[in-house]
Amino acid sequence: MTKQNPSLDSLDAIADLLANAFEDGDGAAITAAMRAVAQAPGLGLLAAAVGMPREELQAALTAEEFNLDLTLEIMKVVDLHMSGRG
């Protein structure tokens, strides 16, 4: 059983984690962040924002089968969410 990260229970928290991983630019860090999000309590919020079923997004992130289109959609959500703060 995979352990959930309770701090990833909001789109804010998920956006922060992913923004930091994308900013770092390290493929391993991005993969680790995506896998953490796949198990996050707030995954449904990201799935809704990306426009796909939660289970489908979770399966893609867990299997590390996120293609460029999915990655770009996630990055758009993160960018829009981050720019809406502050």
C-alpha cells in the first residue's frame, strides 16, 4: 500500500510541489513529484483542472506514462494556479 502525503490535499500544495520540481529541471525530481501527486489526497482537484478522470491521471502518473501533452496540461494548471496567488 502506498502512503499518501496529507500535505498534498489542495491544489495550492500540489502546484507548489510541481512548480518546485519543474523549476529544478531534474527529471528524477519531476518524476518523484508526479508520483507523489498520484497518491495525493488532492489528486482529484488536479484531475478536474486538467480535465481528465482522476483514475486515469493517477494511472498515468503512477506508471510514469505522462506524455508531453499531459505534462503541458499539468504545467498550465500549475502556472495558472501559481500566478493567481500573489
